[in-house]
Amino acid sequence: MGEGLHLRLATPADRPALAALVDRSVRELSRDHYSPAQIDGSLAAIFGIDGTLIADGTYFVVETGEGVPAGCGGWSRRRTLCGGDQFSDRSPELVDPAQEPAKIRAFFVDPAFARRGVGRMLMAASEAAAGAAGFTMLELMATLPGVPLYTALGFTATGRVELPLPDGGRIPFVPMRKNLVEGLA
């Protein structure tokens, strides 16, 4: 699991390669869960790279020894729960780690590297960094194909939501939470 792969912080120079990875990931790994229209609409309006995460130093890349990105994802201390730079429902406001959860954000795995530990590497780094920043809880907005991974990593679903798409359609997501501290309610 994760053999030959290493993790590092993303930089602005990574954006073109990561944007291509996001497109491949969403188109291939979501096709059993979302319609083609939902996939196209979500790529146009929701999914993508969040430059704020890169600027904040909270976005990671897992790559091969040859520098090929296998996945990306991170965490945030800001109020925005999901969506790339093009997503309209964003807030740069910082949250209080003593009162609110860190946000797990923008996890995408290249289909060629699916089920090889990339998501787990990204989550381990994100959890460690959020914990070091004083957060005791995490929350995320899971895609339907992401729910099994997040469940296996200890997250619990807290409901189901549908976000609007540009064509008037909607796409379902599952909000999830996880305590970083044992016994925390």
C-alpha cells in the first residue's frame, strides 16, 4: 500500500497537473454513482483545486518517484467545506479549533492509483496537521464513491445533501464527521 509513493505539500506550479488529475478522477471513479450530466456539472461548478489550500500550506500531493501525481487532498482551518476555486459557496473565514472542526478538502485520486493507499496517505497527513493545529474534530463533504473510504477511516455520516448544478440538476453528497480525540462526543 502506497509503495513507491511519497507525500509533499502542493505548490502553485502543481495546479495544471492536479486539475487534469481531478478531471480523470471524477470522470472515472464517479461514473457508477453519478450521471454524465452530474459529472460534467460538478466539474464545471463544484470539483476542482482550491488555491486557498495551496496558499495556506494545507494541501498535499502524493506522487510517484518520477513525480507523477497519484492523488491530492488536504485540510483547512477555513469555513468552506467543499468546492474548488470556481465554487460559489465559499468563505475565507477562519474557524476556532477549540469550537469547530477542521475541514477535510478536495481529495482526488488518479484512477490508475485507486485502492493503493493514496487516500489513506493523504488523510493521515491531513489528520496529523489538523491535530497539530489544535483541532479535535474533522468534517468533510463526501462524494458517493468516497463514502466507503471515509467510513473505513472512522468518519460517520451526518446526513445527505444535494448541491445545485448549472443545468438545474442536483448532485448528492454525504456530510461526515470524525473525532480526533477518543471519547469526544
